[in-house]
Amino acid sequence: MNQLKKLHVQVLIALAAAVILGFAAPEWAVAMKPLGQAFIALLKMMLAPIVFVTLVHGLTHVQDMRKLGRLGLKSLLYFEVVSTIAMLVGFVLVNVIEPGVGMHAGGMAESSDAIKATSAAGSVSMVSYLLSLIPHTLVDAFAKGDIIQVLLISMLAGIAINRVCSPDSVAIKAINEAQNILFKMLSFIMKLAPIGAFGAMAAAIGSYGGDTLVYLLKLIGVYYAASIFFVCGVLGTISWAIGLPFGSVLRLIRDEILLVFGTASGEVAFPRLIEKLKRSGCDEVVVGFVLPAGYSFNLDGTAIYMAIAIGFIAQATDTPFSLLQQLGLLAILSITSKGGTTVAGGAFIKLAATLQSVQTLPLSGLGLLFGIDRIMAVATALTNIVGNTIAVFAIARWEGAFNPEDFKRETGRTPGRSLLKPPANAEAQTEVDQSAQKNQPHTQRT
């Protein structure tokens, strides 16, 4: 009976009930969609303020601001290398297995849904993308919920408070109290997780179960195989390299994995990941910086999706598209895929925008993907959150901002030696920062 009180058990029961309802009564299942939408909306409401208070709270205790610049460079380097590997995994599999060959869909008209998505996507340029990172006003970033814009404001505010305010300042105490309040609000919302997962999964099964799954089964199989290979092979190897048991890391975030599986949205996992990673030994500044940045720049699942999608569209529409041309388009996609793709359907919008801009593949091919985008989005979101979890642990160990005792307390496993060597005196500096944080009122845990 006690097992039923655990969140992951409740979510599993909800998902099983959703699958049964989806096949038994598809119309009723589709009517459950607002439950999932409401739950995702509640969590998205919490993202911006949680990012702000977490990063600002961490930055107020940083003694050496050079650490922040070093952290940013290491994070961007890690993100680019790992997401490029993810893209290459998808590129190789789609060209070896060739799931679209023989479909002969070159004369297919563009579907109304694909046209609508393409029109909404607009065009992509480097200048417009960089300018979009800067909010029009301080309030605008929070109103839109743009994580990367909120991250920019949080860094500026945290550094300013660090420079201006004393440790006993009212501003610092207010940030600490705000953090406690927000995580308590999050604990209330998470009680609705089984209902949200039930609604989202039931609607998906009721809408797409059957014909669409059979029609593009090979493509779905290739994509899931690529995602599993990347998670277990690449991310598992990185976890081993930094001395952390990969199975223990997955068990640590199992609740979030189940939520993402049910909703196909990485954003539902974000608030709880921040708290869990802090409790598991990662420094607050590392978590507050790397995780939000990863949600915009470290999209491994999206990278795999992009690579497989362009190969499949070329094969299915009988479009001559050499390996060199594919690599060239992937180079463009490595830039345009950044940002705004943690929600279901986000990767499809980015793909549509890029294809419309470069005009190397027929846009009618997007119609082939639109019907199964919800199914593909599950693997995309799962790969993204596991990739970002490993990224936080990797950067924390690389920076020497990791407490092995906290990780052992949360997972029951003792971390091994990391191959990523921290900078000189990083361990001592981390102890100073953690000591300063311990002098502050204790943060409530959810």
C-alpha cells in the first residue's frame, strides 16, 4: 500500500489506464487532452521564476566570479561536442537503414497541418536568432517564459547582488525565501502529475494509435533505436568517464522520465530536476546555469531528430541529396535547432523553419512527419532530459563543484574517480561557497 504513495508508481498506473482507454474508447481518450495541457501549463508557469531564484541565489554566494566565465566556456564546449555526436548517430543510422526508400512520396501535396506549421515557423537567420536572446524588457522575458532570456536576466541580477549587497542583505534573504516558496508551490503541483500524464497519454493513443504507427513504423523504429543507442552508448560512456553509475543516475530521475514519457514535453521535468541535482551533490551555481542553458543549447534528442528527418524526407520524396549535402544541412541545423524545442512539436517547428529557409528539400515531405510527430517527440524529450542531467553532473565534476557524499546519500552508490580534472584549488573554493550557503536558512526540499 505504501508503494501507491510513490509518485512514479502513481504515474505508471495512470499511463497504463491511459493506454487502455485510448484503445478501448478513442473518442473519450481524446477528450482527456485538456488534463495533460493543464498540467503542462502549470509547470511551464513555474519555469521562469524557478530559474531566476535558483541562479541568483547561487550567484550571491560565489566568491570568485572568474568561475562563472569558466563555467560558461566549458558548458558551451560540452554542449556542442555532445550534440554533434548525437546528430552524427542519427545521420549514420538513417543512411544505413534507409527507412524512406521505396515510399515514392515525391508527388504528395503539402498537408494543411504542415503548411500551417511551416508558416508559423517563419525563416531562420543567425542575426535574428542572436537578437532574440535579448528580451525587450525585464518583464517581457518572464511574461513569455523564454528560458534563455530569463537566464540572461538571472545572471545579471545575481552578479549585481553579489557585488552590491552584504551577506545579511534583505535582498538575499528575500531571494532565499522566494526559493522556498516556489519549491513548495511545485510540490503542490506535482501531486497532479498522474492526472496530467493520464490526460496527455490517453489523447495521444486515441489520436494516433493504429494507422499512423503502422504507416511509418520503420522510421519510428530507426529513430528510437538511434535515441537508445545514444543514451546508453554515448551518455552512458560519459557517465562512466565522470565516475557516476549510469543506472543510478537514471533511477534518480525516474519520476521525471515517466512524466516526460507521458507528456512528450521536457519542460515538465525541469523544476524537479533543479532540486534533485542540487540534492545529489551538484553545486547550486552549476545547476542554475548549466541546466537552463542545456534546455536551449544541449538538445541531443532534437539533434538526432533533425538528422534522421532530413535523410528520411530525401529518401521518401526521391530527392537527390548526397552525403555531402546532408552534412552541409546538418551544419546549419546544428545552429537553428538551438532553443525553444523542449515542448512537444518544437523540433518539428525548427525543422520546418530551416527547410523553408534553405529550400533544399520539398516542404511536402514535412507532411510525412507531422502525423507521427507526437510519437517522435517522446524520444526527443526523453533523450534531451537525460542528456542535460548528465551534462550537469559532467560540468560539476569538471569544475570540482560536486559533493560525492550527497550523491551517495541520494542514490546509495559511491562515485568513482572522474576523468574530467577540475581546475587547481576548485575543491577548496567549492567548500568555501558551500559553507557560505549553509549559513543561510535551509531550503525546503520537495
